Amino acid sequence: MAATKTRGSSFSRAVSAATPSLAPGLKCGPNGTVFLSSGIPDLDKILGGGFTLGSLVMVMEDSEAPHHMLLLRNFMSQGLIHNQPLLYASPSKDPKGFLGTLPSPASSKDDKPRDRDTDQEKGLRIAWQYKKYFGENNPNFTGHRDDKHEYCNDFDLRKPLERQFLIRQHVDCVSLQDSMNLSVLLDHCGTFLSQFPRNDNNSSITTAGRIAIQSFCAPDCGYSNMEWHMLSFIRSLKSVMRSSNAVAVLTFPPSLLSPSFCKRWQHMADTLLSVKAIPDEDRELAQLLTGYQDMVGLLNVHKIARINTQVNLEYPFPWSFFCGCSTGNAAFMLFCSLSSISFILSCWSKLSAGSYDP
Amino acid sequence: MAESVCRTLRDGGLEGEHAPALTIKDSIASPFGFDVFCHVLTQLSSFILAGKSQSRGLVLVAFCRSPSFYADLLKSKGIDVNSSNKWVRILDCYTDPLGWKFRLMGVGNLRDLSCEASSTGILCKDVKDTNKLYSSIIELGKGLVAEAKSRFSVAIDSVDQMLRHASMSSVAGLFSNLRSHGQVSNVFWLLHSDLHEVRVTASLEYMSSMVASVEPLQQLTNGQRDDSDKASLTEQNLKKGKFHVRFKRRNGRVRVMLEEFHIEQSGISFKSASSEEVTNQGLLPKVQFSLQLSEKEQIDRSNVVLPFEHQGNGKPIQIYDGRNSLMEGKHETTSVSAGNSETNEGSGGGEIIYYRDSDDEMPDSDEDPDDDLDI
């Protein structure tokens, strides 16, 4: 008989009878994890679906460029669009001011198919027998584009987020300068996270929360030279995160920490990203990268959260490139101009798609 | 380049943005940071006087030199000092930083210091209190510029002295408050990097939008040179050096520039770097073989038709499921996703039906990969 089973194996996985009912903006992941979106579709794809609920994401800033703010903006906006409560802490005296810079989703009336083929062909042609099957492997591009129900939106950095989103969900803003004592901040996070406790059966998750802490060890904060205290704050935060349905993104400039603490902090992270500035008018880079004029920085994925699994999901290539286009379309795009990397990306999404139904 | 540094300071900051901030740092190997500071100060002063800059006045926080020194400096550069009380104010933290003389004055041992303070400045008697410093600077600045919308520049001649008396976080708080104040057009300060831990220098660089370092032309490496070589190098380093600037641009990119400077009687002069290129910490490794193609090679390469490029030319992709006859073998391909069943090319009329057990094997492991070749 012709085998028409969806899986080629003679074994089939016992799928639990009741799939957990999830609020919009959440997605099931492998090994019983649940994802929420980072706000950047390409980053979600690289991470295998998004940020895992209960994980701590740390972003290493570059002291010469504000790219970590772009990541934070997209993360926070995505949360507000999905009506997920948000806690935002920053070293400035008036953190509410930052909310005015959050982007709005790009109105994508035309379903422009992202033409990966032409992107690939720039510079390097690879004759690759699976190229013609490429269209099958990316189910994300089809489908309705309804803002509220879409897992991850494309954001237009030029348009500020509509007031209704900011009013609907009260954003808890904390100024890090006020917290001389980090335990106060930890308590604040604890009360915020108590809104989303995690129970074992995981049957339904009504809301998930987001915490965004910007420039945690900025020099103007009173606790910035108390390195052990900051480390213990991070450890405590991580432990509270594990028992709640939320994601925390914490950015810090590694140059302001001593090297040993920098390493310790990196080990604390479940998912570790870093951003780096691109030198201006660098002829070598301009020759190597096709979109050099539009690029503003580099994003590097060092570590991806491993929750409920022993499989090592190390990202094989050190560099991804991102650009915030200065002309016209200011949407945030993550693309790789070397076609071999985009090949790996498509394989990656296929591999991670293999164990669950997207 | 010193010109672009001064120009950036002159242009100031946009509405709602942090004011540009310049860190000038030097070290014992090339101790000319103060000369650079004075150069920037005089340039900015001339811009302010000529009305070309965004800021209408300058507040100078003097820690390591007396106010009279600065008055003489400006005079020597040809800047009109008579009208100086209209556009410059000096916060004197040099004469009596901790208020000791003031307290001794009460005992009657010292002459009154108030005659020292000129009309252009106020005396600061407690440099430990950064909040008070901040309010004094703002008060002086507001006193300088009449309208509420006008801006002023702030210059701090030595951050090292500030850090002697106050903690790093309070100094950092002061600087970030200055930068975010609506009326401050730009801020610049001088730092001797070898007096502090790396973290302190890193924090100040973190808070500034331009970092100018004064470096020796050639580093002296201990023990590798002769004494006479060392002496000549030291002598050279005392007369000239490298001026290296990193600009943090608004779009998030970093521009690096390099110049040479010379110390002369009249002061410091800058000229473009002689022979060396700007050494970027390259993001790309340097390779020793050529990766570039010549014109002819590029044309040849584009003419090559690669083996898999002429497959699947618009025809529907057929997945070989073992039931089709083998006559279509020429244009067939195998599917990428898990194969269901396959037939080995049997002989004659018989068929072998083969169900694959598991997905562990590579998808194409039981067929000859060269079957797809279409050459």
C-alpha cells in the first residue's frame, strides 16, 4: 500500500489528547515549551520559534551603538499588540518617555512574497538540487495577515505605536536609578510575575508577561559597582522566571563589567544575543556585504535556551546581519547575504518544524 | 580629525536628543590631552563669539587650572576677554575645592578670597556634592543665556579630579543629567586614562558620543629596543603623536579617524596622518590569497552552466513513488522530505516494494546520487 502517513517512521509519537489552549501571541514549541515572539520575524526563525516562556534573554550591548534599543522596542511593541503585560526598567529618570518611541506594525496590505531566491543569488551562485523545493519549506509567508492574531508582526520603526495599545495595557515603568537596593527591584519583578504563575499541567495559558530591563549596569545607577549584588539579582530573577509564564529581556554593556563578571553574566543567560556596531566607510566590508549601505549593525546569537531538552542547539554560524534601512522602508530585517547561510536557515526551520505542527 | 570634532560640538544636539559629548583621553606615553582640551576650548569659544554655533555661551568647570589661566589662554589666542562675561562663566573648583580655605578664613588667617573670584565665575567650595555641582553649572548656564530656549556648552577640564572626590556613579549621573538637559548644547571633558581602572574609562566612553585619544606615534615596548632608540622615540613622542577619534553616529555606525598632531610653541597643530592607514579592528580576517576575480574570470564564471541548474524547468515535479515506469527516469528527481516508499531499479517485470523503516538514514542514502545528473 502506498504510504500516506505524514511521518516516514514506523513509530508514531503519542500526541497528548488535549493540545494546550493558548492565548494569541503564544505558540507551542518542542518538548513542552511555549514560545512568544521577539517582535522580529527573522530572529524568531533563528531561535526556532521565539523566546521560550520562563527563560531569561540577555543582550550584550555595544557601547558605541544603540542597536539593543531596536531589539527592546520590537519586543515591547509585540507584547503590547498581543495585550501581554509589560514591565520596563531603564536607567533614565523618566522611563515612560521611551514608550513614545515604540514602533507600530507595518501595514502590509500587499502580501509581498519574500523572494528568497533572488536574495540568494547575489554574489555567489550555488547549484543546489533542492533549490526548487524551497517554496514548500516556508509556510510562514502565506496566510492571513491579521495584526491581532499574527504571532509576529513586522514593525515600521517610523510609525509610533498607537495610543490605544499603550492605554489598554498599563506598562509598569521603573527607573533603575531609584533602586539603590536591588532587592526592591527584585520584589517589584516578583509581584509583576505573580500574575502569570506556571502550573504543571500547562493546560491553558491565558496571559504571558514580558519584562524588559535596559542597560542593567549603566554607570549612573547607584548599584553599578556592586557586581556580586547584580549577579545575585540576575540569578534570583532567573529563578522566579522559571516558575512563571513570562520572558525577561535584559540588556547590558559588557565593557562596563570586569571580564570575570562578564563571563558569569553570560553564563546566567538562557538565550544570549549580542549586537555590534559596524564601522562606517569600511571598504572591505562594503565589498563583502551586498547591502552594506543599508546596514547599521551586526546581531550575533551566542546561545539559545535549552529548556526541557538535552539537545545542544548551538547556532552554527557566528554572524547574522541586520539592517534598519535608513531610506524608505524602515522595517527591521534580518537577512544573510551569503546564500549558504540562508540555506542553513531554511534547514533549521525545517528541523525545528519537524517535531511539531507549526 | 580635530576640525570635525569641533564642528560636531559646534552643531550641538537636536531637540529631544542627548547632547553630543566628547571625551579627550591621554596617557603618560603622550601627555598632551590638556593641549587638545585647550584647542577645543578656544575653537568652540571662537565659534560662539562669531555666532556660528548652536550654543550661545560656555560654562567652564575648572578643576586643575585657575580661572586666570583660562583668561590668559583666551587672550593669547586672540579671543576678546573684555566681553567674556557675556559668553563665558567659570565654575572655580580649583581655588578651594573642599572649602578648607574658607573655613580657615573664618579663623582670620587668610585673606579674603572673594577678590579672587572674578565677575565671570563663582567659587565652588564643595566638589564632593555632585548634585550641587550640577545645579551650579545649570544656574551659571542659565544666567549666561537670556532666553529659555538658548543653549550653552559645558567644559570640564579634569574628570580625574572629580573622581577623586566623588564616586563614579554620581559623576556618571551628573554627566547624563547634563547631556539630557534641554539647554545644554554639548559637553566635553578631559581624562587621563592611566589614572583610573579600565572600567571607569569604559564608563566615560559609554556616555560620550565621541572619544578622542591622544596616543604616541610609536608605542615604546620595554626591553626590545636600545637605549638610544628609546631616547629618540621618547623625544619624538614629546613633540608629536597620533590623534585618534571614534565618532558614534546617529545611525549607529562608528566612524574612526586618525590624525597627527605636533606640539609647538604656540600650541598644538593637527595635520592628516602621514603614511599609515586608519587601522580598523577589522571584522574580517586578513587572508593571504586572492579572493577576487578578474573581469575575464567573472565572465567565464557566469557562462558556466551548473549541473542542477537545468532541472525542473517548469515541468511539474514528480515524486517517484515506485509505480511509474522507469522510462521517465531521465527527468525524475527525488523528494527532499521523508520518502515514503521507493523501488529499486529492478530487472524485467518484477518490482521490489521497499518501505523505509526510519528516518535515520540520509534521505538519499539508498540510491545513487549521480542518478540526478543531467550531463
